[in-house]
Amino acid sequence: MLFLSDAISTFEIYLTIYLSKVFNLSDQLVIYTALIGLGFCMVGGLVALQTVQFIKSKMIVLLTASILYGLCFLLLAIVPKNISLIFGVFVLSGLSYGLIFSLGRVIYAELVPHDEQTEYFSMYALFQRASVVVGPLLWVATFTLLSPLGEDIQYRGSIFFLVLVVIAGYLLLKKCHRYILNNPKNI
């Protein structure tokens, strides 16, 4: 979950500047875009239970949501300046984030030993706090390395880097999924 939290936190930090610099959105449209993402994030959280009941696996839903979230970064890195496409990406991003947010914590709670949950959740919180530092540093490094290519490429390259971060998170979740399958507790 660290890498997914890292990508999500970094995206939240640079969201407004990214939308205004790359897509030339006005402050009003940036607010609408963020509200669309936030609204669908709540929808994602609300439908998480029904989605898990339909798919019959929390981990498969979480893995799928992480793939969709990474796809959103990829789309934001390559889509043209079209407000309908951007809004569509934020609908998908919000739904995915809502699923990730709700299911990540549930799965984590089920994986940790019940008598050591406080200790493990403290580590979880610490890793999430660290992601607020690591992700932006990587964003700035990518942005700086791409400076000779112009501002549009710098921003798009930085968001494309988040795709790689999400892929790393997905691969670690996949490894965790294999562990869960071999564990008598089926999540």
C-alpha cells in the first residue's frame, strides 16, 4: 500500500498546478474537476462492499482498483486538452481511489495479528506519512530531469512517473495476494 499511497498523495499535492499548467484549466474548472474526483471517490467507497460481494474477493477488487488508478495517471499523461476526457478520467480516478482507500485498510486489518493491531497500524500510518515526502521528491526529480524538454513534457513526464509507482505498488499487492491465497484466512 505504500506505493499506492505515495502516488495518491503526490497526485493530490500537484493536482491543481497540473490541471492548470498542462490542460490550461481555469481555477473554476480545476475546482469542478476536483469535485468530480472527490464525489466519485465517495461513490467508490460506498460501492466497495457491493463490488467485493459481486467479485467475491477483496484483494482482487483492490488489485483491479490499483490498475485502474494507474491507468488514470497514464491517461492524464497522454490525453489531449479535452475537458470531457479529463472529467471522465477523474470519474474513474475517484471510483478507483474510493475502492483503494476503503479496501486497503480492511485488508490490512485482516492481515495483521489481532493482538498487535495498534503497533501495525502505527507503522501503516508512518509509511503513509513517509509517502508524503518520497513521492514529491521523486516528482521534483523527474520534473528537473525533464526540464530541457519544456514545461508540458515536464508535467506529463512527472505524472507518467506515478504510473511506475503504481505498478510497483500493484506488484507488491500481487505478491501479498499470493501470500493470502496460501494462508488459511481467505481475504
